[in-house]
Amino acid sequence: MSASEAWNRMRGLDWGIATADNLGAPPLTPGERTVSVQPVSGHARKWAQDLQKVVGVTPVAHRAIAGWPYLQPDGPGGWDRAALDRCDRALDARLAAGLRPSLTLLHMDLPAWLDDAGGWLDRETALRFADFAAELGRRFGDRVDRWITCTDLAAPALADRVAGIRPPSRGIGAAGLPAVHHVLLAHGLAVRALRDAGVYGKVGSALPLIGSYAATGDPWDRIALESFESWTLRLFLDPLLLGEHMVQDDGTSPVEASGCVRPGDMEIIGGPQDFLGFTWAGSCRIAAPENLARVLPAMGCFEALNDVNRLLVRLGFTVVPVDEVPTTSNGWPIIPEALADAVAAARDLYGDLLPPLYITDSGIGELDTAGPPERRRALLAARLAWLSDVMAEGVDVRGYEYWSVMDNLEWQLRYYRLYGIAVPDREPVPQPPIPCDWIRAGTFDPPESATTAATNAVAAATGKPGAVRLLRRG
């Protein structure tokens, strides 16, 4: 494939910008009615300029968040008319500016009245989300080009109710797994509701994609990598694409075992969607528990990571930082092929069952504000060249979005950079609080041998970290 073919393929993508703007949120200035259609951060504008230089295109898709807590603050019938009007004006302004608006229905936060009633642990939340989607479909379905039911299916379920790494840190281990099912059910019900409302735009969901590599060439690290992919990809994509919850090697399904699945649920969850978004989250290395001592440095700054691994070892893998690769000024590893490798890994798992893909990028990989633009653009060009190779092999990537580095900044700095992402030597490693339920005995009912292996591996972690081995996925 020639270079010109690769860049022609890239120019044909649906390029866009996404922000964490809540369209239903009240203006910062009382009485303000002006709606801005420009990206909220200078970082997003820089990325648009880089894209123009590298690919020769200008992004015209613009995705924002509807803002469920603002639109429906007081219960099922409590619609805020002023907030709905703000959404109307924002969508019209984007269309008038020549942009194609996309809308996210759920981005982490629930209305307080639902959160107080149990949130995603309560099946009723999925039903209320479907009602919310139906109303927005009726109101805005003639103007929204693309709908994302949830910008990150893992965040409100796995990261909150299972692991507790998002405020208010409510992780409860295996007892939180019904939240995974209810978020997936909410997606499936919302897809049906939007289509029943007659929306003309495409409808899909999004899931974080992590570029994961075996920490060493040891076959046990490869097996651990498969376990990691099960809990980050298969936990959500098996229901969406296969119509069944993930089944482990021992024949058990953790979500099914929670007793939350009802007849007909999986048909709803596994219904067709027009696209799947992959939120590009960065790269990490995966080690088998017995190899952790060889690859994780025994530094005090990794105490929190060791706590996390005491839990993860029960799932068959551990996470170690990416090492011996260049990093951006804020510590993110520069691995141009990682996005393509992660997409290829998903294709290896699901083949033609994968729907058309959108890369909904966090933006932090390309953007290095402390460096010259040539450095950013060289990284963007390299990443896209690798992605083009995967597309040439048959992976159907339709679009690519930039999600501003300034959105969700606290989450990125406190968690992504600690759990598996490199940190510059000149900076202290951030120390997010770890909920006690993560390390409480019995959280996932591990066998005694696994608990002992975790304790011994963490205690014995000495010496320098091993070299990264980047194994390209076929």
C-alpha cells in the first residue's frame, strides 16, 4: 500500500471534536444566552490545526453531552424547560456554523434522584434512561447526526460500582457487577427508544480501549494479558456483540452469577448498533502475578499501584507501568503503534462481528503543549499511519474524534498516569485514594493461593523494571 493510499483513507474519515460541555447546563454568567460553537479549549484548536497540516482536513463533527442531571433534575416528570431550550439553541448554533452535531446521552453523572435510589445497582435506572433517550430523540432527532448512548460504558459501572475509583468511591467488588448489566441494558433500551422516536442519525455506544502488552516474553504474561482483555473488553463487548455475558475459563459468568439478568435482557443488549466508539485511553503492560516481582520497581511511590494489584491478581493479571519508552511532557508513553495494536486486538477477538468503529480519542497522546508543533504532528502522523495499516487489513474505522485533554483532567492525572502510565522523573507520582473494598479479603472470593501469591509478589518486588516488549497484533 502506497503512502498516498494511506492518506486518502485517512482523509475519508469522519473527523470531529468532542468536549465535556453539558448543553443543558445553565450559563456561567446570569442572563447569558449566547451559545459558543467553538471548541472550549485551545488544545482542541491546536489539534484541529495539526490535523489540517498532517491530513489536510478540518474536523466538522462536534460532539457534546446532553446533560441528564440538568435536563431532568426532579424526577421522571421533572423536565427543566430552560435546559431543554439551551440544548435546542446549542444544536441550532452548531448547524448554523456548518458543524454536524453529535450528542452523548450519558457521561458519568446521573440525576441525583436516581443516584440516591441506588443508581446503576438498581434496574429501574436503565428503564428511566430509556425514557430519557426517547424524549431527546423526539425533540432533537431531526438535528443530531450521531448519538452515543454512553461515552464510556465502563465508567459508571465498573469504575464506580465495582472498583470505586471514581468519587464518591463506592466500589463494592463483585456485589457491584449488576451495575455492569444495568448499564448495558440501558444502552440497549436507549437504542430501541431512539429508533422508535425516528431519529435520522446513527446510534451507538463507546468503551475505553487500552493498548495492552505483555510485560515480558513469558507465556504466563500472555495468559495474564488475555485475562486483562476479558475484564476490559469482553466484559462489555461479549454482551454487545455476542448477546451473552463473559464466561471465564472455568465456565462461570460473574455477571450472570449475580442474579441480575432477566429473560429477554440479552436480546435487548445484543441488538444491532450502527457503530462502536473506542475511547483511546493509553497503554500499559500486563504481568502474571508470579512475574510481578521481576517487572515492578520496589519504590514507595508505587504503594497505591501495589494495592490495586492485590485486587487484580485475583482476576489473573497485574498492571505495571510502561517503561523505557519516550514520554510526553506530562508523562504519557509515546507508542505510535499502540492504538492500531489495540484496535487489531479487538478485531482478533470479534472479527466481522465488530460494527463500524469510531476512535473517540482522549487527545492526550498527540498533544504535548511544552514541545514544538512538529513533535505533536510527527506523533499524529505516525499513529495514523499505523491505524491506516489496520484499516487496510479490513478493520472498518469510520471516524476519529479528539477529546480535549482539559476535559476530565483530574481523572487522567490521578488515575491513568498512576495505574500503568509512565510519569516523568521530575514529578511525584499522584496518589489517589484507594477504597478499602479494593483490598478487603473476600471482595472477589479469591482462592487462598492467589491471595498469598499477590502478597508475596508485591512484597518481593525489587530491582529495576524489565524492558517493554511491544508485540504487534496481527
